Amino acid sequence: MLADLTYTTDNKYLNFDMTTKNSKIIQATREKVYNAFTDKNALEYWLAPNNMTGKIHNFDLKVGSGYSMSLFYHDSETVGKTSDNEDRFSAKFVELKPYEKIVQSINFQSAKNEFTNGMTMEVFLEEIENNSTKVTIVFKNIPTGIDHKDNETGTEQSLEKLARYLSANKSPPPKKTLQETADLYRRGFVLR
């Protein structure tokens, strides 16, 4: 984690340029990894951290466009940034350099000021030996309401899920069973 922090007298920090960086070597070519970052079904499968389920509402893969996504907490007691158990954000593609780099501008949809500032996500794909790729994700200007450690942990979990997704060569990801969908509704999740 890289950060420029100033602490207040109550030991909370003011975020001037909160940045996190996570890397993982994934046993897949840069092309396969890039495709998993730019495919709606793949993103829904692997992008949400372990304690969440993802749902993409719209998707347009081109610079200047992007997607909106909801992350639903499995734990009904966790309060989301957007609603009771939901974090919803919009992501705009700022740069798409096939098989090398993806830059997104991300904005959470929230009435809470500590989540309203946009952050930047940069993804770097570096080819290494044995058809493997080093994936590095850098988040810049993380909103003050997002704990940097939670961001790092969530990104680590997402990278683990990405590695599992690519190693299993899932295409497309499995649909939710009727029971899984009923369980989500029972816990108050509304899938749109």
C-alpha cells in the first residue's frame, strides 16, 4: 500500500492520495487475462470479493463508455455504500490497450460524501514465462470512506477468483441455481 495520509487528533486519517497496489502471477496468457477483464460474464463471475456477489447492469466495451455493477453482500448485517446490502458503482473505460493495460474511472453511487469521489483503477498485464501473466492492479484516489486494508483484501480475493476462473477455463460462468437465487432473494438481495 502506498498512501499520503494525515492523521487527525481522534486518530482517523484524511485521505489526500490513498493508493493501493496488488499483484498476482496467474497461469494464463495476457490475452486470456485481458479478455477476463473486458467480458461482462467473466467480470460478474470473478470481480466481486469473496463475501459478495456481482451483477453488471449494462456493459459497453469502448473508451469513454463502461459498465455499472452492483456488489451484494452475502452477510445481511453489512451495510453497503449504496443501500442496505449493496455497493453500486459505475466504471468508465479511460484506456484500453489490448493485452497490456486497462484504466477505469470508478464512481460509487452513494448519498454518503465519503464515497462520492471518483477513484482510478489501473490494470497492468506483464507476460512472464510459461504462459503466465503478472497482473498488477493499482487503485488511486480511493474515497475516504473506503478503508485501504479492505480495498487491498478485496482486490486480493478478486485476483484469487480470477486465477481460479482462468485455470478452470470457465466460459461462460455457471448460472445461479434456482435455490441460490431464492436464497439471495430471501436475504433481501434484489437482482436487476
